[in-house]
Amino acid sequence: MADEQKHGHKHDHDQAHDHGHDHEHSDDKHAQQHGHSHGHEHAHDHAQHDHSHGHEHEHGHPHDHGHDHEHKTRFHDPAHAAEFDQRGLSGIRSLLTDKLIEMLALKGGELVLDVATGTGRVARPLSKQLKGGKIVGVDQALAMLDVGHQHKDPIAHYDQSAGEADKLPFKTNTFDRAFVSFSLHHFGNPSGVVGEVLRVLKNGGRFVVVDPIIEEAKDSVDIALETKINQVFRRTHGDEFRYHTASSIQRLLTKAGYRVPRSNILSYSFNQEGMDGIPTGRHWLEVALELEKESPELAERMKKNYFTWHAHGDHVHVKGSFSYALITGVKPA
């Protein structure tokens, strides 16, 4: 986040801004290439923020490990699972899904693992890239799987399996590709998850992680701000919730034994009234308003790193950016 601090860009319009460090060339027609001395690709993608999708939680869902009973139960509740599924993919989620599909580099015949698949919201567009292949979605919440199974318009090339992300019910060396979308920060045992995915991937198999990220901590103020952000989010998402940074995700993968050839960051900028349409926006605003009362120093750092907010009457105007990592790990051949 706070992309303009690193690269000198100031975003005054709603847009997504991709500045991936990348060994592999993106074929996105909007990319503008910028060379670096270390030989990595530096791509910028711009897309308008979609205000139409209203107030929505994340694409993933915190039901896999170590979460409070009340929140975990929501994802085992059929009514909540159905409501979650009806939101669909729009705005930033749709753009991130397109990037995820590109980074999986599918040829059409692969066996793909969808970790924490939920109701199959990402599996649906991905399935259109497959011909002889198949997607297997694994999830612990049976209500989410049931909703996905009962779609009036079934997802092509898609099967489901109940199971935990850090104890995958599959044999070693089974899958050609794997991905986890908007769920890594919910796992109580993220190293166990990425290790299990490595086990079930074939040699040379590719694993793509898509997850919201926070700013790399540079000093004690950043560390205190990170602590506060996680504290507020844990009220809703459980005690194991923890935002990662791009570098911490890369470390998780490399420590598990992956080669990491590609790491992109997509920054999602906004300038609007209220938090509608911004993923988990109401929780971010909770953090901001509490810091305004509790710690002026942390509030100022919040404004510098993430977004500014100005209350006027019953409304709050917000302006800033949130970032998402798209990181590829490859199991050594």
C-alpha cells in the first residue's frame, strides 16, 4: 500500500495500479514497461474502480483455522453461504481474478487445486480456460460447498472436496496448478498451508497466491499501526487473522521450498464518499476513526500509508489506496 511513497505516483482517480516485479512478460495490452537495473519487469496497469457492487467482504472467507466460533459458524450457515455466493465477482476482485488466471499460465488440460474454494466464485471464470482439465475445490465449510454444488448453472470442469487447507486430502504429486485467493490472511497456519500445497503439486507445478497486503513496516510506528489494524479486523474475523506483506508471503513460499519467479502488486486507489465498494472498507474505517481518538501519531501514519478521511455531516470522504499481492511459487522439478 501507499504505492505513491515508493514510486512517486499520486492517484487522484479511482484505479488499479499494477507495479509487479516480474520475470515473466505480461501480455496485458495496457501495461507500460519500465526497466530496472536488476532486470525485472515493471508493469503499470490502470482500471476504473467499480462502485456498483456495494458493501462486500473479501472474496475468501475465514473459516479454515483457529477462528472464533461465531464467525466460523457464519460460513457453515447455508443462508450466509448463499448470500456470499450471490455477491459474485466485480470491481477489484474481477481484475485480480483475471491476473490470477494469467499467472497460472494454463494450457487447458491441467488439474488445478482451488484452496479455500468457497462457493467456487473464482473457479467459474477459471474453468473457461480449461478443455480437458479439471478444477478441484477444497474447503472446510460444508455449507459453502453445498451452495457451490447446487448452482443452477453448474461450474464446468469443477469438483469439490471437503478438507482443511493445512491437511489436504490428496496424494503427493497430484496437481499441475494450485491457487489460493483472498484467504491466506485468514489461515492460522499459513506455513502449513503452503507446505501442503507444495506436497500435492507435481514437480514444476505452479502455485499462485492472491491476497490483500499491508505496508512493509519501516519503524516502530508502522509496527504499532500494523498491530492496531490486525486487532480491529480480529473482532470480526477471529484471533488468527493477520495481514501479510508482499515480502512475508514470498518468505513463506521460499522457506517451504518454492522458487518464486513472479511477484506483482496491484494497488487499488479510491477517492469517494464512504467505503461502499471498497473490500473490507468498513473495518479500515473503524481503524481510522479509533486511531483519531486514541493516537494522533498513528492516525497520521495511517493517512500517510493507506488513506485520508474527512468527516462532513453524516458522511466521510476517503482517498487513498490498498494493495494486493499476486505471487507465483513453482515447485522445483
